[in-house]
Amino acid sequence: MPSSAGVLTPALTTFSRSVRNRGTPIESSIENLISLLKRRQIRDSKPCAMATAYLLRRVVETFKIADVSGLIERVHQVGERLLAAQPREMAIGNIVRRVLGVIREEAEEDRDGETSGYSDADTDSRPHSAGENGSRLPEAPGAVSRALLSSPLPRGASDQPSLEPHEDGALQRLPVLTAHASYASTNTGPVVTSMFSLLSHPRSNVALPTATPGSQSPGSHPPLSNTALANLTAAKDLRAEIVEGIQEILEELNQADDQIAGYCLEHIHSNEVILTHTSSITVQKFLLKAAAKRKFTVIHAETFPNDHESTHATVIGKAKGESDDELRPESFQKSLTAAGITVILIPDSAVFALMSRVNKVILDTHIVLANGGLVAAAGAKVVAKAASMHRTPVIVLSGVYKLSPVYPFDIDSLMENGDPAGVIGYGDGDMVNKVEFENPLFDHIPPELVDLYITNLGGHAPTYLYRIIADHYRAEDTELDKFNAYQ
């Protein structure tokens, strides 16, 4: 008699256990993740990002050659294969770039440590002059100097004439600055005698020393190119530091939703009406955290036909799933109604009619682009446009791992179509043969329709995202498909 319990489809939980198994070859783990991505058994930004981080951590641990350039090339090759398997999951590329940045930073820190040691040794071995160590005292001033020192002119303690050694060993007096003298060098032009001629003082012809690369600040060095990395063989194994950096990325992924939810009380107030879209764990945690201290109403668009079942489960309770990801802790979140939130579930066609009563719109995102735009679930653009017509603020919740340095030059390449059976059944054979149906899974929302992004680092305007992207990604890793151009 067959068992009544169904077998769960392998997804992120199964893959994370297999990749941690030391007996599994690394190439088998790579092919396993590629197949899971192609079959869409691992999908959405956070699962894809975590699976990529798990795999790249294993790649670094199993890398045998203590060569930074070889490790970067290995990680880059694995990242290219993952992106080719699912190019629309841009979170994969974000994690690959973050890991490449960790490797480069560890290599540069190791290089800086070595060069600082050499510079300290050179400083200690450099001979000191007589004036530096104080072993040679200046000679006694001559008669002329004594006459100047005994001058009846009033002076302070710092007005005594300065003495400096001449080429022949004798002391030479520097020019005395009087009330009518200029503080500029004597060889730069005539002496300024009036305040009315200050603006006409000639510029100095003395050329300033030109700063060489790496001399702007003590200890600063230009970033290492791939050519320089090829010549750099690590004096010590950097894999432990790199693995620790990847572990920090994984911890950031696990804590991102909770950190975003920590800002909820700054944006949700009592008796507000909030409209949201899709069944997002990030938005759900954000609302549940605010419901502990605020009383408000949520209008939830059902997102038909791709996400309406999950939306119903978010509102009234968790439905039984077919993937092992349903066993993750996030899947057992309390429903919105169970938390005491008044929820109104509406069809997507009623969004514009109810927007005039909404105080703010809170959306989730699939990916955030470098210009401040975003790619979200289908139907989100209709919500954002309706909010723009009614001057309703739109807030987007997004972890930093969703911020991509890619600009939307080709928007169609970011879109994806789903199963058209959700729009029309195959039973309508006559219509299916005569009409072409499309079921888009994503919408592109331009930055002018978004008022605020809330990340795990806080709230940011769309125009400020470029700075966060520049802080998290290296310029040489922005375009992964042009890796050979930096060799």
C-alpha cells in the first residue's frame, strides 16, 4: 500500500545539505544547482542568493592552489555557468560579485600588510640628520644676529629671527616678517604693501609636486588588477578569511528581513490603510512587526493568476506545499489575520478604485536596478501607477543583496513569461489555436514611481542607491561577461 505522505520536491533545503557534505564532489554540486535553477525548483531572489553563496563557499574551500588570480578565475567561471542557467535571477550575479569583492579585498589587505612592513623597516634603517635627533646644537649667532635680537622693536616669543645652516656650515638668518611684509615667498613677485593690492598679488610659479598613484594618503594603494593578481602568490593561505567573508554574506541574507522589519514603526502609523501586493515574506514580517504596536488596515491585492494561492495563504493561513522549502522557519509565519490585522482581499482590477483611500503602498521586489528602478511581480506596475495618480507614497522593501549594478538598457531581457494555462485553459481549443496568450511573471517599475526604498541598512531615496551599490561591488566586477577585458 503506497504511503499517503508525498515526496517533497528537492529545493534549497536539500541542496544546502548536499553541498555541505564533504564527500560530494564540487563539480557534482555545481551541476546539481544548475539543474535546480533550470527546472525552477530554486527560484526567487533570496533562495537563489543563498544557494549561490553556499556553492561558492564550497568552491573556495576546495580550491587547492594558493593563487588569488586562479581563485578569482575559478569563482568567475562558476558564476558564469550559474547565470547562464538562469539569467533572470540577477541575485546570483550579485552574490558572485560580492564574493569576488571579498577575494580582492583580502588580497589587497595582505598586500598592504606586506608593504607596510617593508616601509617600516626602511624608515628604521634610514640615517637621521643632526637636526632630527637633537645631537647637534646650532652655533652661536654672530654680531649681526645679536644686534637684531637686541632691537627695541616689540616682538613676541615667536618673533625671533630663525636661523638655518648655510652650505658652508655658517648659520644664515631668514627674512624677518614685519607688519608691511608679505607671507608669500620672496621670489614669487613684488612685496604687497597695501590691502587694496591683495587681489592683484601674482600667483606662485613654484610647481607643486605631482601626486603619484598610491601617494594620496599614507598606506593607500590602487586596486589590484587581474594582471597584478596573477603575479601575486599569497604568502599565506587566504581561504580562511575568504570563507569567513562569505559566511558574513550568508548571515546578512538570513537577517535581512528581520532588519528591514525593524524600521516598520518609522513608516506605519495607527489607523492607516496600507495596500500591498503579492505574498512576500519580507512584507509579511514588516506588517507583523508593526501590528505588535500599531493598529491598521491592510488591503491585499491577490495577484492573479501567478501568486493568488500564496496570497490567500499569507492572509488566512499557510497552504500545504510541494517543495521542501515549505519546511523552512519562514514558512510557519503567523498569518496576517491571526495577528489581529484587518485584511481586505481584493482582485487586481479594484486597485485603482480603492487607491484614493490608501495612505501608503508597500511593495516587495524581485531585483533593484542601478538607476533606482525595480523588477517586481506582475501587476506591481499597475499598483505603482495608480498610487502615482493619487499621490500616494510607494515604499519598496528590499535587501541589499537585491541591489544590482546592472542598468536596464534592455528591459525585455529582464522579463519572463509563465505558463499561459493560468490565463486560459487548454480546454478552449478553438481559441488557443487562434490567439497567442502571454502570462508575464514580472513588471518593470521606473524609479520615478518609487518614493522610498527600505533596505536592511535603512531608508534611502531611489537617487541614492548608486552609492550603496558602489560600496558593495567592485568596479572591475560590474560586468561579469567582460572578465577577459581586465587581464
